[in-house]
Amino acid sequence: MSDTTRLPGAFEHHWSWQVEGACRTVDSSVFFHPTNERGAAAKHREQMAKSVCARCPVLAQCRQYAIDVREPYGVWGGLTEDERRVLLARRRRRHSRAFA
């Protein structure tokens, strides 16, 4: 489940970028894996999702949103949940070294 405590609130300007997303015209199943999807099928679906993201005018906003709220599922801003997890772990390590 997403951590909604990090959401910016009900201010329209925080959410308006979503109406410009290239994903709005694509079936959401491209971005979220079905139960037990593995291997080549998962890679293919992820590549399809990333190709939509690659042409999206709000890719940066989408990626930042997914990182800010620690979105646990799906491809957001061109990154899978695993890629976002790795990115966050790297940031935490950098941050902890900076204050060590």
C-alpha cells in the first residue's frame, strides 16, 4: 500500500500533471504486473510501459511523485518498483555518508 502521509494534499496544482500523462490512453495492465508474472513476460511488459513513459511529457513529475510517496507497485516515470527501490537505497547511503 502507498504511504499517503507523504502526499502533497488536495491542492490541484500538485496533481494537474497527471492529466497530461501518456499513460492515460493505455491500459493500466501495461504498468502493473499480474500475479505470478515472471521472466520474459515481465521484461516485455516493463519495456512496453517504459516505451510509453519515454514519450511522456510529464515523465519527471511522475517519477518524482512515485519516489516521494514510495509507490510500491508498477512502472512510474519510466522506473519499475525495483529500480525505484535501488535509487532510494543509493540516496539513503549517500545521505548517511554525508552526515557520518
